[in-house]
Amino acid sequence: MASTYSTDYQIALMTTGTEAGSWGGITNDNLEKVGNSVGGSVVVNVTTPPTGGSWDGGTYVMNWVTENTSAKGTSGTSPVGSGRARFVVFADSGAMGDDITVNICGNTSSDKPERVFFAKNSLSASRSITFKLAGSGSYVLANGKTALLFTNSVAKGTGDEIAADTVANILDALQVTSLTLQNGETISNAVDGTVVIDGATLKVGTGAATATVRSSGPWDLELLAGDSDFAKIVVADAVNGSISLEPDGAGVVSVVGTLDVTGAGGIILSNDETITNAVDGTIVLSGAVTSTGAVQGTSLKDGTMTISSGNMTAVGTIGSGAITSTSSITSTSLDATAGTIETTGAVNGGTVTATTIATAADVSITGTDGYIAFDTIEATPADGYGIRDLAGKVQVKSNGGNWGGIYSANQASGDGTYFKSAAQTSDAADNASIAHGLGAVPRIVRCTLQCTSTDAGYAVGDVVQVGGEANTAGHRGICFGSNSTYVFYVIGSGGWLILNKTDGSSDVIVPAKWDIYLEAWL
């Protein structure tokens, strides 16, 4: 009678009187198979399972079969005896299209072996593995994780303490005195009810989404410093629950950065005065305001404001009435129509309205497209007059005139008020129209010759300003001009005469020795 095999690890079970002369070899093989189950490690490629198993690429299911006749040993990838190994790494040979299922089987796909082994999920594409016992039970192993699994085929215990068709992690409910992490930090529980993590920094969350720290059950959450109950933060668990910041004794609550209060109740002070912001751009202080330092806000309005020292700053409007500060005043809008703005520091505002502005320092207009207006502030040419900033360009306008640039030595071509062309050729009969981009007919147009090689007594780098002249008899000369789109020029068919720099005689220029430039100003 031939040998039979164990259900769990497919170890040969020899019958008395059989396998004559082979007992020694079979026994040695059995011992090695037992050794594989105690300390063997193996890699199983789920898409190429061991002999007897199968892989379904449509449903992503592998039947992990260990046949009775499978040899000992755990070498190579997906060896036939991989089901006996103590530590099994599940891998693949390419990106998986979905999470997979591994059916743990015995000699056939319907056998349900009872085993204990470590499993590690090393699949690509972050795929998980659901382990089943020949199609029954279920345990999900996340990608990159390791678990100590056991399988059980029949119910055991008087109360079925181990259920039938079980696949589970032995370490699911692990009890330890302490855990030591890889860099030496520990998690311990020496005092009942207290968990101590001895690292200097505690981080929560994945780094890719919002993290949450929550108390268990209907209880408040407290954050304390040290072993006392002195300063603390309390988050109340209730509908409309409050967050309490409780410094100890003379301690204070300090905000480094921005304090953003979004609720309609605003900030309530110790004697019940409030600071609220029900209307966008306006801060309401329910009591009198007295300051020896800086006053800052979106909108500071009504009455007289006096800052005995420090700064007065608002992003919106400061006014109306007299505005006085011994330091700087900064706002998008300063409205002191009924009085005077007085400061020994800087006045910084987008719109400043006052009977008088008196300052011993600078008046700064911040933001884009600001104005110093002497009448209505308008961007259109027909209204208002004064000085304005138009997208970083300073322009001026008289009453009834048009906005235009201020001529200066450092103007750059293309700034919207000034244009200079690239070098143009100066051969006879040459002509060109060059787009200037100024958006209107320039007020001033200039044409110059720049010497690139000595000619007619001129040195390299000499710049000669020319007029629009022509000698009709010899078809010599140049004409240039402009319109709202282009600057242009044309050279006579007979070339171009220039006075010799040395003796004043007339010379026809050598075109290769000169470049032409056209410039225009609004």
C-alpha cells in the first residue's frame, strides 16, 4: 500500500510494511519539509503559481496549491513546496490591474489545510491581498505589510472559540509591556490608563490628507503641558461646543502669525466689549479705543483718532474726522475730509482725502494704478487730472488733456510710453514700417544714424540726429514719420547725403557703415 499524506503540509505518512528500502530517504525528506515549515522563507509570484495552482488574470485570483508530491525546499521563485514555508513574500512580475485574492489550498483547490505562517504583501501598484481558505474565510493584508496568519478548517472549542473556515492574524489583539521602535523610541503603559510615547515629536496623518485627533466617546479633549493641570487647551464635546485656551496665572495666549476669527460673535473681551466684523471691510469696537501702540484694521471709522505713539494701519478706510499719529499712517483709504491728517511718520494710502496733509516724512501710495488727483479720479482721458501709476508706469495729465508718460533718462523701450526700434539698414531706396505698440500717434519721433565703421570723418559710436529732408534733384535724403501703429522711414533712390564731420563737405554715406534707429514718445 502506497504512502498517504498529511492534509496541512503534505508530509508523507508511510504505512507499515510499505516503502521497503525507502524509509530512510522518505523520513529525511519529511524532516526537511518540517524544517521548511519551521524556518523556511520563500517568494511566490502570484501570476506564476507553483505546480498544481492557478492564476486567473481576469478575476485576479490565485489558487495556492501544495501538492502531496511536491518536493522539499524553498529555493527559487514559486517553488512547488512554497505552502510549507514559515515566511512567504507575495510578489508579481508587473503592475497589477486590481487587488488580488489568494486561496490557501492543500493538495487540490478544494482542500483546506491548517497552517501558521508569516505573509508579506510585496505586490506592485499598492495592491492589497485577500487571503481565503480554499474560497472560504477572509483576511485582507494591506500593501507593504506583514502579518502572522493562521488557517482553520473546522470549528474548535466548546463555544467555537476557533470558527470553521478561518483565516486570521494571530497578532490582531497583541498585548505587550512596551514597544521599542527602530530608532529606540518606546511606547509604554507603566501607569494604568496612560500611554507614554517617548519621542520628541508626535505626528499623525498620511501627509496627503487632513489628519484628525479625536476623543473617544462623549468627552472633552484636553491638551496639557507637563504633569500638572496648569495651562491647557480644552475642546468641549457638545453641540456649539467651545474651545478654551487657559493660561495659568499671569500667563498669556500668544498668536505668532495671523488670528482668523470667522464667527459672527467676533472677539469677546473680559468685560464683555466686543470686536466684530459683520460688514465686510469694517471692524466694530463696542467700547472706546485708547492706544499707546499700533492700531491696525480693515476699516477704522468715525470720530477723532489719536495714537499717542506707534502706528495707525488699515487695509480699508481710516476716517472720518481728524486723524493724528506720532508715527506712520497706512491705509487703502484715508478719509479726513472734515479735518487734518497729521503725522511725524509716513502717510501710506491708496485713496487719501483731506483738507490738509501734514507730514514730516514720506507720502506713499501703495497698490497698483494709484493716483495723486487734483479733481475726479478717472482712468479715461476725458476725466480728472493729476499723476497716476498705470501698471508700474508713471503718467501725468493736465485738465482737459490726455494721460501720457513722464520723459526720463532711464525709460525702457516697450514700457508703454517710449519705443526704440532695432537697428535698420540704410541702403538707397530702403524703407520700413515698424510697430511701436504705444497705442496712439506718438508726440515725438526721432531718427538717428549710428556709425558702425569710420565714414565721412565720423568715429565708431557717433550718433547723428537727422531731419526729414530730401534732395529731389538727386533723389537723395530720408523721410520718416509715424501713425498710431507704426514708425516708418524711406531713403531716396540716390542714397543719403551727410555733412563731413571734419570739413563740412557733402558726402554720400556708405550704408554698410551706418545703422538707422527710430525712437518715439507718447
